[in-house]
Amino acid sequence: MGARVAAAVVLIFSSGIGAAQVAAEFYLEKANYAIGEPIFVNFQAANEGTKPLTLYSADPNSDCSAFHITISNDRPAPSCTRAINCRSSTIVLQPKEKHVERILLNLAHNVSSAGEYSVKAEVATAFAYGSKIALKPAALHFQVDQHLAQPEVFQPLLDQLRSSNPIERVEGARALASAAPLSLQDTLLKFADNLEFRKFAPLAFHRLNTQRSMKALKDLLDRPDLDTFEFFQTRGYLAHDECADAPWMNLDITHTGR
């Protein structure tokens, strides 16, 4: 792993009992990536106090995310109207314990071309819904090089699909749906038959844009067990609706400190 690129700050978590100190930072794993490589912005919160802290977190890759990420080449987002139901879960940080949230840039931003990129990362709402955290926006920078991502880049994500941790499984499926190369098409096509990963099948099939994947995308509409999100996203992709790409999926996953 390359040198970590970070923007660090110290913030204050306010509870009903008193104030506890939390060290927090946004960071990238490295400064250089290959074309097509998954790129994550990480947010780390560390309890530097002497008492446990309770945080409340929602999926950081959905509309319910506590984080707002913009990239230098972002275009104005389409105006999309939809109903969402935000769920959050409890994270208890013991003294000296850390918790990391990972935001996948490839999901909602175009980072597929070689070049220099600047990222503005900020806490858009209260990270830990109901608590008060003041955190200044962080400025991060990375470069996408001219060469294509090699197969070994995606092996850790393929391994995550078989993890015993549901958060890791979903993160792997999301990243592969957003960035996996054509060589992994067979793996992505299997998402349609996996109840846990099928929420990412419309994105994966649409992005692959092959004869096989587009047929698989159309076939999704014939599935009687297709849920509401999958149905509307599939129909949106087939209708070339720009709102189909909006990362508004609400994942019902319990986050635990890690």
C-alpha cells in the first residue's frame, strides 16, 4: 500500500454528559491510481477520551450519508425526486478505538480518465445523527495515471464477496459493480441471482454495456422478486434516465466499530 494522503483535524463530540475528544480525518490510501481502479475516500474517527462514545451512522454511499464529497470535474447533478428512508445504526467507540467509513468515488463521480483530481470532503450533516461534530472541509488530491488497472487490483474486492462480514461483502459488490473490468463480466452477471448483491446488478450491467449485460438488465424486469429500488433503477437505465445513476440506495446494514 502506498503512502496515505490525509487531511487531519481534531473535533469535539458533544454528549448529554460532557465533552469528549475525537480525532478525525479524511484520507486517501495513496496519491496515484490506475484507470478503472476503485478509489475510496476514508473518514476515520478515533476516541481520544477516557469514556466510550456512541456514534450513529448511515450508509456513507447513499443519500443518507453524513458526508458530502465533490470532485474537481463534477458536473451539476440532475434534479431527481425520490422518497428515501434513512436508517442509522449504533457504533460504540471505546477509548483509543477507531472507526472508518469508506466512500467510493467511482460510484457517484467520473474518475475513469487519466489526470489530476482535487477532492473536497466534508461532514454534510451530523456524523453520528443527533450528536454535534464540527469539522472543517478537507482538501485531498490524487492522480489517475495512464495505465489500466491490473487484475490484482480487483482480487481483494473479489475476496470480500466471500467475507463473513456483511459490510465487507456489500462494499466489495458495490466497488466491483462500479469499476470492475469486462474480464469480470461473468462474476458481475451472477449478481442477479444473489439476493445480497442484486441491488448492484442494474448498475453493473448498465456500466458493462455489452450484449450479454444489456440482455441481463432487461431480464431483471421479468423477475417477480425484484424490489422497488432495483425495478426503478433498471427501468431508468433502459430509458436512459440520468437519475438512474443517483446513489440513493438505502442499505439496511448494522455498522459496528472496527
